[in-house]
Amino acid sequence: MQFDSTDARLVLGVLVLFIMFAVILAIKIRERRKNSQSLRNRFNAEYDPTMIECGSERNAQAALGAREEPVNALPLRDLGPAEGQRFLTDWQMIQSRFVDHPRASVIEADELVASLMNARGYPVSDFEHRATDVSVNHPRVIQNYRSAHAIAERLAGNDANTEDMRTAMLHYRDLFAELLQVSVAQETAVTV
């Protein structure tokens, strides 16, 4: 069998198409990995549980990406100095009562964090919606928030001990500080 110039051009054309396809596929795979790593870094501790919940990495990426759109549309705002100081004073008061009234302090901390979220512009209709929205801008502390809120809910059934309540206050403190966007100088005032 002989190859003529037409056959050679056809083989060359198929080879070029194959190489182009391979390059495009490699670029797509690289973009997907880059997107995956970006979402993993951005959502931190939320990434793996979302992947388990969604059943696949691709579905988790879609779910996490979908969280960003509504949050980006929210009218989030920074607090003014007086409003920030009022929240900080309220936190310090709640924190100072913890030793004598840990149960009430945890419940008040949960309410204060919800109030702070509302003041910043996050909808506070239900906990899971609130946590999902906050996870977009504060992924580092969202698992702590979920844990603290679960402890606060367990207080209703007397199913939390003092160490649980202390842990909840520490978790609320971390989220509170991040939401309040306190400076390093003020951060020492937000302690448990």
C-alpha cells in the first residue's frame, strides 16, 4: 500500500487535531484542578463535608460556587465605630458573666453573634442559611460556629457540661472577632 500526499495530509491533519484535543483537555484538567484547589483553600473546613454531602467533588464545587453568588449580592457593610464599640461592650459583658452564669452567657453569645450578623447585612432567618452565607466570607471559623451553635441548642436539654459551654464561648469569640473586624489592639479585649 502506498501513501500519497493526500493520505499524508489526512494523517497529519488527524494528528494535529489529536494534539489540539490533547492540549485543550490538558488545559481543562489544569483549570479544574486549579478551581478545585481554590475552592478548597477558600472554603477550608467546609470543602470536605460538602463533598461528602453532595456525593462528588464536582457537585461540591458547584454547591460551594453557588454559595458565593447570593452572598456577593447581599448589602454587607462594615460597622461604624460607635456601633462596633456597642457590640464589643456587649460581648465583654456577656463574657464577664460566664464564670457565674455559663449557660446564660452561651445563649446570649449566640444571640449577640446573630445580631452582629444581622447588623453586618447577613440574613438571619434560620441557622443553616446563616451559616452557609457566613461560610463564604469567613470559612476559617464556620465549623467553630456550627459547633458553638450546636452546644447552645443542647443547653435546652441540659445536655452540655461546663467544658462544652467554655468551648462554645471560645468558638463564638473567634467568629465574633472576625465579624466585628477588630484591630489587633482591640483583639485582646475579646478573650475568654
